Amino acid sequence: MTDQEKKPPFMERVGLRYFQRLSVKYPANFDPDGIHVLNPSERKALRRIQRNAVLRAATAGGISAGLAVLATVLLEQPMLGDYPDTIPLSGKVGYYAAVMAITILVTTLEVAFLYRDALRSVHRLSAKAGLELFPDTGGTKGDEAAVAVALVRAALELPNPPDDLAGVNPRREISKIRVLVSTLVYKLKATVTNFLVKAIVRRIVGRAGFRAWIEFVAVPVFAIWNAVITWWVMRQARIRAMGP
């Protein structure tokens, strides 16, 4: 098997390097006898790490959605005038392009923050639980990095690697594509949820004075979605590190 065939997926390599840096800066509460029993204080700390990760993710989702909505609302009058409904679709191209550009930028920053914070939170979880991810050499080879790899994959929502076929892993380089597709699917789910919630609010509220603010329904919707996904990620990390 060549080195190229053995090379882990890109996202996994990035996550492992980040874990290595964090392990140097924040070493685990390692027990020399190899057995670390969590005391009540440590269990409380683990719950706090999980809770704070969920809160940060929800906040990031709310801020991201809020900025995108603000762009939609604030750019409408300057670019479309007082009567946007009278402008043909061809006259709205610049407006939609500006809103889309801002939304893509904000979403990219949000996703980058979420992945970085997930890795950082999962590492803190393992350190507080007494898991030494890179014993002895601090490297990423062999069984020494098995737990670290599992935790990185949990943080990045990557599947466990399939068995090699004839010495070649057919999925060794799809992590970047999978992460992109997973992000798009997640955003699509959140967008559909946002659309349905706004439709319900419109039916309930009805009054034109409130309809201008209906777009801000996206803020709690995306915050809740981020919170749910992060809770799931932290749960999977805990299971992979310590069992159910």
C-alpha cells in the first residue's frame, strides 16, 4: 500500500493537527495507573462543556441568520425603491446578487466557526475525561491516535471509515465533498423549516405592519437547528470517548 493510499481524508488530517496543538496547550487530566474515574465535579464540568458548546452554536446560528435577514431588509429600499413589487425580476438581479453574496460570506464564517468550536469542545471534553489522545510521541500513527480519530470524525460529522478494499480505501478523499454536501443539506433543512414557520406566522399575524418583521423568524429557527446538531455532535463524541 502506498503512502497516498494510506493518507487519511483532508478534513481528518486538519482535525488531528488541531487536536495535537490543543493537546499540548491543554493536556488531559491523565491518571498514571491508566484508570480515570470521573468525580462529581468532573461530570459537572463535562455537562458545562456540552451546554456551552450548544449555546455558542445557537448564538452563531442566530447571528448568521440575523445578518442575512438584515441584508435582505436594509438593501431592499436603496436598491429596489419604495415599490419593489412593481419591479420586474430582471430589475432585481443586483439586489438578489448582493443579498446572496452577503449570505454566502456570513454562512461560510458561521460554518468555519462551528467546525472549529466543535473540535475545540470535543477536545476539552476528552481532556476533562482524562483521555490522553497522543501518548508517548504525540504522533498520529497506529492505535495511539484511534480515539483521537474517532473524536475528530464525531466533531466533523464524518462517518467511520469503511474497510479497505484490496488495500485501497475508495472513500479516503471524499471527506471534503461530504462536509460540503452535509452543510448544504443542513442549510436546506433549516431553510425549509424557516419557510414553514414563516408561513404559519403569516397566517396567525396577518397584519401588514408585522409582516415586514416576519423574515426575522429565521433567527430562532437557525439558532435551534444549530443547537440540535451540536447537541448531537457532543453526544456522539461522548459515546465514542466514554461509551453510552
